[in-house]
Amino acid sequence: MADQDPVFQIQRVYLKEASLEQPNSPGILLQQEQPSVDIQLGVEAAPVADGIYEVSVTATVQTKIQDKTVFLVEAKQSGIFEIRNLPEEQLGQIMGIACPQIVYPYLRGNVADLIQRGGFPPVHLSEINFQAMYEQQQAEAAAAAGSLPQ
């Protein structure tokens, strides 16, 4: 019976990708105007092996003054999780809510650090309600499939 107990374990959390671009430096750095900031986040999950999944949270932070980019940061923080003996509907929730909640704080720190190392004040990504984000994605997927969410 112990073989059927639910299993949820973090195997590893790691920075999978990170890049910083400053395409208009050094000239743009002399501008006194406040840049606009655009932040995009995403979550993806994929099986790695039987009962082993990689869950990634991505962030793209772009700042601009008028139409010129000050800096662009793209980062992907990932985690490897062992998840076994869960019903299919719970598996989606674990990978769409619980796993991103574990990985995201590492992403926030890495993005702020990368921006600061680029010579800018750190941009702190705000807290995210991954449950609301997951529910919105499920509702959009259901609407796209032509059915209403339950």
C-alpha cells in the first residue's frame, strides 16, 4: 500500500536561462527621462521521466525610453519535481500552482540581481497569485475549446 501513497518532492531548483541586453548603451544611459517597464510572465511544465517533471517560470522585463530599449532581461527559472500517485486533475494543479510558487522566489531574486549587475536599480517582480493565473488559463482553454468551465 505504501507504493500508492502520493509523492511530491523537489529534486532541484535551478536557473535554466538568463540574458541581459542593453542595445542602446551607452547613449541611452545619459537620458534623464523615466523609462517605461513591461513585465511578462509565463509558466510551463513538461515530463522528464516517469513521475518526474520540469516546471519553469519565465520572466521578460523590458524597459524603454520612448521607442528605444534601455535593457531587456529574459530569465527562466526551473525546478525538477517528483510527483507520483496523484489523480490527473490534481497533477495539473500541482504543476500549475504549487510548483511555480516554489520556483518563483528564485526567479525574482535572479532577475533583480541580473538587472542590478547590469548597472541599473533592481526591478522587483511583484508577488503572483499562481492559483488565479492557473484558473484563468483553464477558463481560457475551456472557452477556446468551445465549452464553459465547470
